[in-house]
Amino acid sequence: MNKTWGNYKVLVTGKNYKVKMLTLNPHSKTSLQLHHHRSEFWVFIDDENKFRYELVPVRKKHQLKNDRDKSMHILEVQFGEQCVEKDIERISI
């Protein structure tokens, strides 16, 4: 699915989980947002195949930013009561 910040591909979907591969374009960012029914676990993959991870709990404001000159790849695991796009509350700043 193409977005202004890059794209994502759904890899696996289950009853209470979804796994996506996100690609964030250079010098781009997602909207500031939160979710009411799911948490997200992000695994960041760098050029040297080193991994960094972060847990985003339910109702925590979050945003992905890529300040680099290269694309950034993130494995996103969503888990909770609802793993659907309508569970995105975008926050204006």
C-alpha cells in the first residue's frame, strides 16, 4: 500500500495480530497518531543487518521519522483487540 511517507505490505494477518513490512522514504515521517485497541512492536533493520526494537503500547502517541538519505525498513507487529486501519487516531500539532 503506497503512502506519502513510503509504503507497507501486510505479511500475515490473524484474529488479534497483523505483521507488516514498512518502508519509510528518505527524509519522511508518518502522521503523529495513537491506537485505542492495539499495541505495536517495531523492529528496525539497518544497513548492517543490526536490529533495534521498540514497543508502542495502546494509547501512546507515536510517529516514525526517517532523517536519513536512504530508505528505512521496519517490521511492524500489531497485536490487540482490533488490528484494523480504522483504529488510527491522527493527532494534529
